[in-house]
Amino acid sequence: MAPTQNNTAVFLMDGEEYFDKFRDCLYEVRDAQVDPKTYVRLGWWCLQHDTLLDRHTGKNFGQGLKEVADQGHHVDICLWQPDDLTVKGLEFAKMSDHFSLQTLAKNKATRDLLHDYQQCIQVYLEKHSGAGVGYSLHQKIAIFSIAGTLKVLIGGFNIEPEYWDNIDHSRPYHHSCHDTGVLLQGPITLDIEAEWLRRWKKQIPTIHLFGPPHPSVARSKIQAVANDQLIQGGNITITALTTNSESLSTQTHIRDKLVDLISHANKYIYIENFQFFNPELVKAVRTRIKQMGAKQLKVVLVMPDPLHDTDKGVTYLTRITYAMMAIESGYLDENCLAVEVVEGEVTRSGNQRQFTRATYSKDDYVWEVYEPSVSLKDWPQQDYRLVLTHKKTRVQKEVRLDAVLRFIHKGSGQKSKAQPKHADVAPKIQVYFPYRYGGFGANPETIYLHTKLMIIDSQHVVLGSANFDCRAMDYDGELDVHIDDATFANNVKARLVNHYGIHGMYEVPRACWNDSAEDRHQAHCVGLARREPEDLWAMFEDVGSSKKLKFNWL
């Protein structure tokens, strides 16, 4: 979609802030005069109707949506329904705990409760119409219209109890989750409503000869217009981005925009995402790092602790991603003497781990990442590897990228790079996990990170529903926005780093590197745990190779 001008955007962080804004927008519609163009439209991956809506009254989403209908306003809802083959296969395999079946049960319960309530609520269970099996519709869209003037919420939040949390992550709702969203007004809302209507119209029969029209037809003809989206103070440029494989021409607008922004980054790339291993995005980051050379483009990756990765599939792919970026980002610099490679199947015999070790001098070899042609269905098992070519003999040694690499540096006396104290020598690739520190002597608690966000050079922000993985970039239904505005980008950056207790004098990401090294166990606070290369490899060691993993979650 084309960029739109004269918009406003309000960044929302964590459950209380997001769901409070949802409640306020919903109540505005409820309390408005009845008008054909006053309505609510929702498009969600999962909507659990008994999820808390109003933390002050205890009202849940089902009750709140019914109140809107009680006042004569229409509520139209699209919810994802897995394809029949996926459902039957999971049921046959007795995988009742699979997320697809659990999500389907919640969405069906919402439909059963709300559909045709007061003849004002319609709930459409929507299947992905693409050619593949297991594809999902992962968008999270809330449209609130009052006499045709729209407000839109998008982001990463599902409407489920586990997404409720406060900004301190002190677990007042008995779980911890960090996520982000944005409230939009202005012409951008028309593009988002058009995407919602595209989905809604899928339920309308192509040919209708007799009888009354499908009940969704009348609602599909109601649409806001540009003249009603003139917002005072709107000065932000925003573009709606989608992934959509339901049509003959697959849309990969989110991935394409991210690759373009990464390829023009000059200062830093801040990535905060539930997942980061899409081959095209990883390649774009690696390429830009090599292009920038001595200019020291920095990459900050904030991701969930591997403890949240129950089947270790994401951790395995992250290992490959990190290996490629680390090797090409300066760990093989003038201070590096050699690289120790630990490879082989990571299995256990009693308490003994079976593996092989070899050490390769950095100066004796040319290190290159061999990247085979990317095939989406084969990506987890791709034979990404390092090719080590001996400078004198030209003999080549290949190392799988799911091996464990330890960098041996001058003067450190250990198999890792000493932690730099000065910001100017921070590594180009910085990896962090979010935690909440409970005070002196208490073990820090992991924070479930569900954000889907990228900031580039304090100018560009991309956020929405899309993880930075293969599904979201190539075939699942996703919706993001690209917000091109320095004021907004700096506000998002400031809110995120302050949320993590980063208050250094340096620009992000150098401030992250300095401040994350502080001991936060003295106070109850949220912080980023900085991970050195050896920390990451220690976590990855127990994962094993792709041959031992089942990637049915892809």
C-alpha cells in the first residue's frame, strides 16, 4: 500500500496500557448516537471472550461487546479458523494441546456466545484460503468508528488473559508478558479497514441466484471515507504493510520493507521480537554490517529467554542466525586469535556429552558463510555452514552453523571476549533477554517477550502482528505499519529503554551495552540481561542438530 500522510500514532506498551485504550475506544462507540457508520470491527488470531476488558469493573470482552450491541451498534468480528486438514490431523494424532486446536476452541466459544446477539453482532470464523496446510491469519485489528471517523488499534496482543500485565511486570495478573501496539488515526485507517473488509468479504458467496443475500453483504457495504479522517495535528507518514498468500500474487510487503530499511541503516538496528531468523532479514542485516565496515553499524537483538522455547526449535534457528551475524560482525577482528569449534550430535550417555572439538587459527584461514538457496519448507534443515579455507594449502574445512563456536581473544586468558567497559568498543551484535529482578538474593524472573518491533536510526519504526520468522514474512496473514517519523521513533526508543532501566548518556545501542552490565538485583525493576557469545553457546549446546528436532510448529 502507498504511504499516507497527516496521521497520528500513539505507542502502547504492555497489557494494562493496551487493553485500557481498547476499553476506552469501545466505550466511546457504546456511548455514541446510533448511526450506520458507528460500529466496531475486529480481526483477530485469537479472541477469548472471558478475557478481562475493564480492570476497574471486572467486565470481560464478551460483556463489553454485548453492551455495544445493546445500544444498537454493529460489531463485526473475523476470527481465525484452522483448515480442516490441520484440524483432522491434529485430532488424529491426539495433539489436543496444540495451539491451533486451543485457539479454535476459544474462537468457537466466542462465536457461540456473541454471533447474532441483538441482531447486531456477526462473528465469522475465517479459514486461510491459500494453497498450503497449517497457514494462519495472525492479524490483530480493532477498528472503532463513530459517524465514520476511525480509530484503529494494531499490534502483537492477542485477546487472551496471559497478555495482561503491568509495565513493571510485577505479575498482578499472575503471569508476565511484554508486548506493544499502536493507536492510529488519519488516512492510514482507511487502508487498514480495506484490509479488514477484504477478509470479511471472503464469506460472501461468489454466485447468489435466489433467496435473501448473505447476512454479511449489508455490513460489507459500509466503509469510512477520506473526508472523515482529517485529524487535527496529524503530521506522521505511515504505510500499511501485509503478508498475504491467499491471492495468486503473494504479498510480502512486510519483509520487503524491512529488507529495504535495513539495507539503508547507518547507525543502528534495534530488533525486539518473539522470533528472529527469517533468512532474508538475516541476510540483509549481515550484508549491511559488511557494507558499513569501520562505521560500526550496531545491531541490538532483544528476544525471549530460551527457557520459553519448549521444543527448542526457535533456539536452534536462532543459533544459526547468531553464528552468521557474529562471524561477520567483528568477532573475527584483530584481537581474535582463534575459534574453537564444538560440533557433532549433542547426545547424552549417562552424564557425558558426546562431541568433537577443533581449534582453528583466525590468521591461517579465510572464514566465509556458505548460504544455500533458500527454500521455505527446508529452511530449518538447510545446510548453512562455514567454509574455512587455509590460506597456504587452500584446503577447505566445512563447519555446520549449528556447531558451538567459542572465540579466543588476546590477553583474555579465556575462551571469550572480555566485556568491554567503554561504549565505543561494544560489539556490533548485542543480544539481550528481558528479566524482572526481584531484589537482593532473589532469582530474576523471565519476561515472556511477544513484541514484533524494529527501530532503525531513530527514524523508522515497524510494528504490528508479524514475527520475524518464515511464516510471518512469507505466507501467514499479517498486518504491520511502517511509521516514518523521528519524533515517534525517539519516543518508542525512549519508552522501551527506560522500561528496561537504560538511562545512559549514550545513544542506543551503546547505552544498552553500558547500562545492562549494572547489577540490578538490589531493586525491584525490569532490566536487560546482556548475553556474551559464550553465554549464548552454553544455552544453545543442549539444543542439538536439526535432525533431532521436529519442526511441526512451522
